[in-house]
Amino acid sequence: MVQHKNWEKNLWVLWFGTFIAGMGFSEVIPFLSLYVSSLGHFGRGELSILSGTVYAATFVVVAVTAPMWGRFADRHGRKRLLLQTTIGSAISLGLMGLVTNVWQLIALRALQGFFAGVIPNATALVAAETPKEKEGYALGIITTGYVGGNLIGPILGGFLASLFSIRITFFITAALLFVSFILSLTMVHESFTPNLEKLKNQPSMFDFHFLREFPNPKIVGWLLFSTIIVQAGLYSIYPIISLFVKELMHGHGSITVVAGIISSLPGIAMFISSPLWGRLGDRLGANKILIYGFIFSIVFYFPQGIITSVIMLGVLRFLVGISNAAIYPVIQTILAKITPSESTGMVFSLNQAAQAVGAVIGSMMGGYISNIFDYSGVFVFTALLLFINLVLLEWRVPEIRKKLG
């Protein structure tokens, strides 16, 4: 494929697009349950369950449609898919500001998940159109776009909801995505020619024979299972975060702003500490760092169920982020080490799907557990899940005690 001479223009236009997309997916966290509560008269338990359902709807669809969008991009080009998903995301987010009942919101959250291909396709387009000697730099830049959007989204969403209203927040984000669509349409170039021979011989996305490609399928399976559990723990608080913060603040103050900051702290901690854990893993072995990460997460989750201060909640959420930084990247490192180079793309796609499944489970778990055991039960239950996960890893995958790769 011939790289376009204006690759830098592609890079910065798509950086803006991925930043807005990342922000759009994460900014609803601080006020989602408050928005749901404004759409009807719900009891406390019913509100928690509905909030979990609304949040999970997006990730259910992401888990199902991700392979479909990948196949579509191979056949029709990444720019075309990028444009479709950007305008689709803008429309679905804009309509969320107009809903009159919770079922409309659930449907639109599912629609948002259907159009969740902005970030991976922008990344792939940048990689394809950038000269090889600049590829590492370009991919590093584009990564800061969606990571930055995910980190800033909850904080910005909280401020916008406090300054204007929750509905206006959806309209602002939709307008920014529409600007991104116009910029991508007019300024992004792709040199794309589909490889028809390769596509003709490609197996169906529902053909599971690819599992035979992995020399260590048992380790791969358990690491993907661990991704699901850790992601579920991280996302279990999101559907109830504003309700929990409201309870800790006794209903006074800028609840959406504080909830936004609390929601962003794990991501900020991961952003800061991931390189440190990575360097330590190079010296001690990624397998040891993974075990440390699980132990620290368990230790930091339990106290969140008994704290009475929003400041302590923030401190503990930050520490959970540091712990997760010793799990997420390390799982990917181990997967890369034990997987042949020709199967790396497949195993990372499976890991991405596992993250989406974990987000669904966590979102639903947060709603249902808080309904039965109050908000504090969510954290205790998550700590128990992580403990069971660690025991199963040590028992079923004894290789995890050795330096892999």
C-alpha cells in the first residue's frame, strides 16, 4: 500500500476524532444514573438495576459487532467505516438528549455500541497511511487521543452537566463528533485497494478453528478470563458512581463534578503507572507483576465497601488504578510472548472482546449487587471475585509462576 504524503494531516485530524469518541463513551459515567432517575419514578433498587442495564447496553453490542466491523473495513476501506461510525455516534448521542423514558435511552446506548468503530479504524487508517519509519511515533500520538478522551470525558461530562444540564451535554458531544465527521470527510485521505483474493479465502468470523493456532490455549483462555474479571470489577461502580457519591456527600455540593473526578482517577493512575510496572516486569518477569497486581487490587477494593468519606473513595480508586496497571498491560505482554507473531492480531482482538464482556458483566453486577447488598456490597463482591480469579490462576495455570516467553 502506498502511504499518502499528507500523513501528518491524517494523524492530527484523526487524533481529534479519537479524542472526541473516547470522551463521548466515557463522559456519561458521572451522571448516567442521575439521568435515568430523571426519566421516571424508580425505587432505589430498580434505579440501580436500570442504570446497570443502560450502561451495559453499549458494551453488549460492541462485543458482538467488533468482528463484523473489522471484516467490513477489510472489504470497503477504513475511511468509509470511520465516516459511518462517526456520524452514527453523533446521531445516537444527540438523540440521547431527547429521550423521554429509560427504554429509549437503553436502545440508543445499544445504537452507540453499534457505531463504536471510530477508534480502532482511525488507528488502523493512521498505521496504513503513515511511512514505516514514522509509524511508531504516529501510533503513539493517536493512542493519546482516545486515552486522553477516556480520562477527560468523565471530568468534562460532570462539569458540563453541572454548568448546563445533562441533556445539553449530549448535544455538545454530538456536535463535536459531527465536526470530526466533516474534518474526516474533507481532510483525511486513504489509499485503499481491497485484496480480493485474500478476502475470498478468509474464514467466516464465526469459524473458531483459529483457536488451534495458539501453542498454549489453556494459558490464553485463563488470561482472557482474567481480563473479563478485572474489567468487570472496574466497571461495576460506574452505573452507581453518582448515586454512591451523592450518598457520601449527603446530597450536597457538585455531585456530578466530584463523580466525574472519582471516575477518572483509576484511568489517570493507570496512565501514570503503566510504564513503571512495565519496566519492573522486564526485570522481575511479567508473571510476578501480574500476581502482585491481583493482590494489590484485592487489598484496595475491600476498604471501599466500608469508607464514609468521598476523599477516601478517591484515594482508593486511584490505588485500584495503579493495581490494574499491573494487570491489563501485563496480560497483553504475556499474550504477546506466548503467541506466534502471525496470531498476535487475533489474540489481541479476543482480549478486546473480553474487555467488552467484562464491561457488560461489571455494569450489570454493579446494579444488581447494590440492589441486594447496598453500594458497599459491590466492592466486597468484586474483591472476592478477584481473589477467586487469583486462586484459579495459581491452581489451573501453574506456568504462571514461571517467567513466560
